[in-house]
Amino acid sequence: MATQYAISGTTAKGIAASVERGVAEGGFGPGDALPPVRRLADELGVSPGTVATAYKELRQRGVVVTRGRGGTVVADVPSVASRRPPRVPAGLVDLAGGHPDPAFLPALRPPALVRPVYGSHRAAPRLGALEELTRAWFGRDEVPAEHVTFAHGALDCIARLLSTELRPGDAVAVEDPGFHHLLDLVPALGLRMVPVAVDGEGLVPDALRAALRAGVRAVVCSPRGQCPTGAFFTRERRDELVAVLGEFPEVLVIEDDHNADIAGARAFPLASAGLGRWAQVRTVSKHLGIDLRWAGLACDAATLARHDGRMLMTSGWVSHILQETVTGLLGDPSVTALVAAGEEAYTSRRTALIDALAGHGIAAVGSSGLNVWVPVRDESAVVNGLRTRGWWVAAGARFRIASPTAVRITTGALGVEAAGRLASDFAEVLGEAQATYGG
């Protein structure tokens, strides 16, 4: 149990706030145990019920988890903290951020003239032209597009879907390894994560079945360009997963196809397979610009109503200025050609690094998307070793729950000619680590 922070308070809210403050300030760290209910009640001079209520509130907000006889402990990723990546040290080549190459992003052209309107856009939140482009975007990959809507980016959309569908304490199946921001988001919503193993074709069917039988109420996954492994659904894997999901028709399946236009892999989405409860989210930030906080959503009718109903009570709509900007880009043939060139380059760059690593006997995966995932024995040793050679890569800890150690290398802006040098440096670092740790 952590002893460096003294919990205070005489009410449930006060005690909960004290614990949350301790987590935010570092007095409690992930995995630290809180005092047993009765002992803390005696120390604070309150009833055990008051402490139990405080702990319940903390659980619902994702700050702590209960581990049976292990007691109540601070969550691995408490909602008052975030696994933000460290700043890139000066002079290093940034291969950690998951970002696209600016050379393949178009210059943004907001509307030149925006006339004032009376009132708000709540009654007509979506521009008709962008709505039609969005339907065509999803329809290109056979995703049903009868019901579409917009959101402020993929995570904004996923957060709204989960918060309208689930209640604090409910379980969500997530990819492991998976998208680090999603792994932060789920516990921040007061939900429990159930990790599902991923291989080269995405979610492993048997692992998904086990999670569904454990009672998860939603599944979040990527059909291609999976972060961090680059996995993508084949037709066969998609059909296997659909067969598993068919046994649990009440579960909401959310697909995050954030790399739809630059993944370098054909789509075989779950959303095209006739599921009862489903949603697919696509964003433009990876292929049109990171500052375009816009996402399209295709889903079943009930999911649409819940999403838009919640949005109506909050932001109401996505800025029409932003919608006009996205409309212009999606309808521009020169932008389409630039994005296609980017997809081709990203595929070449991923392949070049994987092949170069293989030449040194180092296994790596990255069959679609912007990243390559390299299993290693000691993440810190590899990250620090590559840092001394001028490279900045991401330790896999941010992306993992129970899966083995690895590092993630973003190849979006890594030229093919640089792949050999990086692979050589990587091999040297692994050799040094083996000499240090043996075996």
C-alpha cells in the first residue's frame, strides 16, 4: 500500500476527491492499494459506508479498480492521468508519434466567405453535400450508409457511443495491443477493459468469444491499419468474427477505420456483414490533416439516434466551416491523387523497414497502416539504445495490457533509403542488450 499520501475527508465526495487528487499529483501510482474500507473509516472518523461510497464513485470514474482479495487499487491507467507520449528530444528523428508524412497532406482551404446565420444549426446539423460524400465513402467498402452522421474526430465519436450504450462498470472488449488513446478513454468513462489478443489478421476469434462470454457489452476494433501492429481483417477472418458475434446480437460492435484511405489494405469490415448493433467510424486526420477534427459515422438506426441525441445536448453539431473545408477536400481530384500517392509511399516504407529488419534476423509486423511493431525483450533498452543513435521510437507499454513487450516504429515519414540504417542500428542495440542481460 502507498504510504506517502494521506487520504482526507469526512464525506464520500471529499474522500473520493482526496484520492483523485493524490493520483493526479503522484501520491498514488498505478497499482497502489488503498486502505481497507474499515481501516480508513476508523482513521477518518467516518462510517464504513461513507468510505465504501467513496470507493464506488472512484470505481465508476475509472480511478480505481477492485481486485477481490487484492482490495481496491489505483487503475493501471487512471482517468485523472493520461499516457501522453514524452516530448521528442531535440535532434532525434521522430518515429514514435504515429503521424503521416506532411508531404502527402493537402493544404487546407477553409471557405473564403462565411456569412452569418440567424440562430443555430441544431435543426440542420449536417451539410447535404458532405453527407452524400460520406455515404459514398462508406459505400465504397460495402458499409451500409443509410444512417450516417458526423462527430469531432474518431475518439469523440467512440466516447459518445460507449457512454450512451453502457453504464459505469460495464465491460468493453479492446484489442491488445491496441490504440493507446482508446486504452486511456475506456477507464476514464468508468468502464472495464477486457483485452482481446490480436494477430496478423486482427482480433483472434477464440479470444473474442471468451471476452463475449465474460459479459462485455461492446467491442472496439480496427478492420485495417490496426494500431500498433498494422493487422487487417482478411475475408476469412471477418467471416469467423461475424460467426462469433452472431451468438451475441445485443453487443455493440464499433469499428475504427481511421486509416481507411492510406491503409494499403482492402477492407473486409464487420459493418458490411449484417450485424444487429454496429457502428463504423472514419476520420480524415491521417490523410487530409491532423487539425481536421471531423469524423463520419455509419451505424444502425438505434445507434444513430443515441449518438445524435447525446450530441444535440452537448455541442449540437460539427462546425459548418469545418464541414465546408472537408467537403472541398473530399471532392477535389488533385487531393484524391495526393492521398493515393501517400498510400503507395506508406506501403513501400513499411515494407522496406520490415525487410531490412528481417535481414538482421529481427521479426516485425506491419501489413497495413503507418506503423511497424517489433517484439523485443526489453523495451526501455531498445528505446534508449536507439535514442543514442538518433532515433526516437515508442515503447510498447503504452499500447499493451497483457500482450508481450515490443516497440512501435512509425514509418510514415521514414524514407526507404533510411530503413537499412535504422535496421542496422536496431540490430546493434539488440546485441548490446543481449550482452548486458545474457541469453
